[in-house]
Amino acid sequence: MINYHGKIFRPISNTENGETSTETVFKYQQVGNILSSEYSGGKIKYGHLVGLVDNDGNIEMSYHQINDKGELMTGICQSKPEILENGKIRLHENWEWTSGDKSKGQSIIEEQ
């Protein structure tokens, strides 16, 4: 199992209907297979996610955030890890809003 504890991630790409950007910083914490993160930056004033990590490092999570319009946005996401040549982690994410227009998207975030 990959341990994400103490790692910091930033998005490198996102679909247009997403709110994260290269300015968003995710600070991951992990205890056992339980993952959590606080995040902010760009269009996001404050966000939080909670999820489960499987034996292959895949993450199933839900998230909620307050955007720069003062709206509460919620969603679910599945992340698949890729280990880069430099040993850092890149997460390939498929997500879906459970609020707003309930659209789907993809993003990639990388360990800093």
C-alpha cells in the first residue's frame, strides 16, 4: 500500500468544469488505509476530502469545498497512482460533482 501521509500535491491538469488549478495545494494525511486532506488555493477558499486507500494505492474519496463564489460544492473521486521516475506520485483522477450540475471530469495531480 502506498502511504500518502505528509505528502503535498498540486494539480497539473483539470477539465473545465473543475475548480482546482495549479494554485490549489492538497496536504494529505493517512492513518492505516484512511486518507484525509485539507486543500485551498485558486478558486477554492477551503476544501476537505476523506477516502480509503486500497492495497494498490488507489483512492476512493468524497470531497466538499467552498469556492470563491461562497458556494458549497461536493463530489466523489477515484484516484489511480503512477510512480514517476523521480519517485514522486502522480494521481490520475476521475471525479463527479454530487452538487451543482453533477457533471464529471478528470484531473491529474502530482506530489511536490
